Amino acid sequence: MRISIRFVFAFSLLCSLAFAPASRAITVPEQTTIPVIFTHTIQAGKANAGDVVTAKTMQVVLLPDGQQIPKGTLVTGHIVEARPFTFDETPYAVQQASYLSIQLDSVVVKGVAITAATSVRAMADPITVREALYPHGIDETDAVGTVVLIGGAHYSPIEKRVTAGVDDDIVGYNKKQGVFAHLLPGGFGCEGTHTEQSVAVFSPDACGLYGFGSVRLATGASGTFRLESTHRTVTLYAGSAALLQVR
């Protein structure tokens, strides 16, 4: 009995696909940080509960099992509640705050949505983010400039060490895939880690809001973060960044 070469090849291909090892499912452990940049502007006066919120990762996130979340990966969530600001003209009135509550809880890797309940460790407005993305000369001898991360740590683009403090202690490293560091305790209750995390434009001790003016940040037990202001309607502009941390 003669069997065609084409049949043998097709049969071999099917067998190889059937018995090929399945790719490992990605899991994102607690304490993992995910630096993201928001892709569209959200205004408390126009947002509604349930509206989708989207952001993208600012650099590669390296996981303990050797897998990665690539730069540009979609991170999604939703509006929990929103309220615009309305000025109360009553004498001595206590102004009711405008607020924008958001929950980010899904990372879309290779088309698969992975649940990753997160809280916000630090957040910065677009102007602060842009300042932290590019080197700036800090004196006449600083020819290549210095990148100052959000929170104060800094590094030279031609060196690997990220330093902070008056003694320039090494607090992280500028690598090919981004900036990585052990997180340090911050001033608003942020805890440190003994594992290296992706921080992108944020200092290892960055904690709270940067550049948002009269807006305050509050976080809830469920991971929801809330921006609020008693002076104006809260707006989260596209280009704002957040350092998320998996709970």
C-alpha cells in the first residue's frame, strides 16, 4: 500500500500540534507592581458607573516564574462612581467634593484577560510624567542629563544605577527593559518589598499623588482608588500614570 508524502507530512503536523505543550497560564502574584499610563481622559461630570477605563503598561513587568507582561499591555477596569463639582453659594457652606472612583482589575495578555485586583500606590499627572521620561541637565557639567523619577530618585541615561538621598544610595537599576527596584516604604502608608519590581517613571518610595493640585487620593479595601476635590470637578487626563500594586 502506497502512502503519499503529503499525507505523512499532514499527519505528522497534526500529531505535533496535538501533543505540543500548552503555554503556561500567567499569574500575577501579590505585591507585583504594574506601572501604567492612562489612554483617555475621564471627567467626573461626564463619567458613569460601569464605564470602561483603559491604561497600558509603561514597561515590561517581570514575573517570578520567568514570564513577562510586555510593554504596552492593556490594563482595564471601570468607573465605580463619579460626581461633578457644584459650588454651594450658601455662606460658610462646606463644599461637597467632586469625586471619581475607579477600579483596575484586569490585564489583557495575548488576548486573554487575567484578573489582577490592584490598588494604586502612586499616581502622577501628565506634566509630571513627561518630566520624568526625559533627561534634564542639572548643572553645566551634566552633558547627558539626568532622569529624575517621580518621587526624587534619579539616574544618568548612560549608567545602570538609580540613586536617591544626599548620599546617592543605590535604590534601583536602569536596565534594558526599564527601571526596576525593591520598593521602599513611602510616606502615606506604602510598604516596601524584598522583591524587584517594575517602577518605570516612579521612585521606589513614590507614594500618593504628584502634580494633581487640589485633588486628593483615597484608596479602599477593595482596591478602588478615589480622586476627590472640594474645589473643582475631578478630571483624570490621558497621559497620567499610576503605579499599581497587585493585592
